[in-house]
Amino acid sequence: MQFVAKILPYVQIILSIVLVLAILLQQTTAGLGGALGGNDNGSFHHTRRGFEKFLFYFSIVCGILFALSAFLAIIVKARS
């Protein structure tokens, strides 16, 4: 448990940086009107393909790993 407590903050920092980069690299097709609940007249259904699909799933996995590492940090802190 001592090793996990030492390495966990570094893992969380790396995961947070990777998660932010994965989210920022994704393309957005929604305009400001769509973000505020309005209607963009030029909008259409967009299917993710290739690298965009990889980034989408990669950001989901990174988010789940970050949440699990946060819960693990709470458990480790409670035991010490």
C-alpha cells in the first residue's frame, strides 16, 4: 500500500494531462447556437471515423481511469 500511495499522485497527474489533451484534440461540429440550446441550420449527423473515433474512446477510457484512481486515492488515504 505504501508504494501505491507514493506513485498514485504521479499517475493522476499524467492521466489528467492525457485526458485534457485527448479532449482538446477532438473536433467539434456544434456551433455556439447548438451549445446554448438553439438550432444550427447547417448541422447534420456526424459519424466518428478513424482517429477521431479512437480519440473519443480513448478520452472515455482515460476519464474512467482517472475516476478510479481518485477513488483509490480516497481508499488509500482512509487506511493510513
